[in-house]
Amino acid sequence: MKKILVVTDNLPEQINGVVTTYKNMEAPAVLDDHHIVYLGPNDFSYVNCPGYPEVKLALATNLAKKIETIHPDYIHIATEGPVGLRARIYLTNNHIPYNTSYHTRFPEGLHKLLKIPPSLTWRYIRWFHKHSGRCLTTTNTVKRELELQGLTNVVAWTRGVNRQYFVPAPRSVNSKKVLLCVSRVSAEKSLEDFCRLAIPGTHKILVGDGPQLKYLQATYTDVEYAGYKTGHELASYFQQADAFVFPSRWDTFGLVMLEAIACGTPIAAYPVPGPLDVVEPEVNGCLNDDLALATIRALELDREVVYQSSLRWTWQACWEIFRDNLIEV
């Protein structure tokens, strides 16, 4: 069985698109005679990033020895944080082949959070992925964005949805239309755009947790805040919602959009990377720079048609693209 080492700055128990992607590839990988192992912050000493505890800052000492002990057939660097950076330096300096992935629009996110000029962050992104055998990213839209920044080794990489949980289900009759948003609750997600929606006859529910939650709770009292949810409980929120609102302009993909349409719930979003590659306008969702207008139009869509549009998204296809772009050590 071939061994794939995924170097990551995420903990395995974290709830985000990066962790979800690799976990969902594990089963098809085993069926294809491959085994995924991880090297992350939990293998070193780490602290939470001040003001943003979801980000882990690890001191990746003895990383080279740990990689040698694992003795992988392939090495994939999943993130550009401290662990990924240390692996990138070690592997490049020792001429060990590897590939990478670009999951998060760091230039836009760091500018939103810390006012760091995007030009500086793009310089780091170009340098980080320069010697990667392949740089996998989430969609063709983001692929083109990276290529415009000078990267030439980029491959579009699809995503899937866990149909054990996210399927259509009988729905309750509500006096108001339910607008749902599921997200990490942090400033770069533009959740205030969702909370500010004032569409008559609707009720807004925000599922998730994060550093901005207390602020939103104090500022937007007409929103129901449900906290973190997983599994069947999370799926129930998608199934009972009348529309899923995705206000982020920052994500490269947004797996929650696939979970929504797999339950038959249409998407309302901005016409930006991520939604541009998932939303089929007037089929499974609506895109508009006016998020309220996109939401109103999404509420009119046929849920069965929305569900049918989700069937092309599979974790098997995600795994096959990942497998076919591995670089042998």
C-alpha cells in the first residue's frame, strides 16, 4: 500500500474545509491501495494564534526526522502555515519532490483581518508554491487567479459531499422562510452581510462558532445563533432551510454549498470565486452583488432540480484528481 504524507497546519478534530477534504479522501484512497497519514501541529508544540484560536502556530522541530520515520511514497503540503513552511524549506533544500495545495485566499483574508497589503502575501504564495510539482486548488476560477499571479503548475481539484448525512428529507411547514448560513464565525467571512438581510417573511439562522460570535450576537439580535453542529444535526439545518446564504468573498470553494444543494436547498451568494464554480444560475442558486436580491430569487427555485445538480460532486472524483497529481518521492 502506497503511503501519502499530508503536511498540514490543521488539527484533525478541526471543522473546516481543509480537514474535511482530506478526511473524505481516506476511504477511496484505501480502496485504491493508498494510505493517508498526517504530520501537523499535534506532532509538535503549538499555541493558538492570538485573536484567532482556530489558527495553530506550531514549532516544527525535528520535522525532517519525523518525515524520514514515516518514510512516505508521496508528500503533499496542504497549508502555507508554520508546519507547511518548515516542510517546504526542508524538502526544497534537499531536492525531495512534493506537491502542494492552495485552499484559502490568504491575500484577501490577511488584508481583511490584519490590513497586510495583498501584494506582499501574493509574493509569499508565489514563492511557497514555486517548486511544487503540482499546486492543487479548488476550482477553475481560482486556478486562473493563481496563473494570473505567475504560477504555472496549477491543477483544478474538485470536491464532494458526504451523502450519509446530506440528503433531501421531509420538511416542516414554517410560518416564515428560513435563511441559513453555516460558517466559521470570523470577520473575513462577511457574515454581517447575512445578518443585515431584511427580507420580509424570513427568519435567519447562523450555524457555527468563532471569534466574531459575541459581536454578532450583540449587534444583530434578530438572528438565531445555533453554534457548532455536525453530522445529522447539521444536515437537519440544511434540510429545513428554504435558502442557503453564502456571503463570503474570501473562500476558494465553500464545501457548505455542496452540503446545501445535496439537501435540495438553493444557494444565494456573490458572484466570486467559489460560488462561481458551484452555483448554476437559476438552477441550484442565484448570484448577485445584491445579496438580498440573490436570496429572494433563490427562494423560488425547484428543490428537486437543486438536488439533482449536486450529483456530479463526489469524493471519488476528488480523490482521483489528487492521486493522479501526486509526485513520487
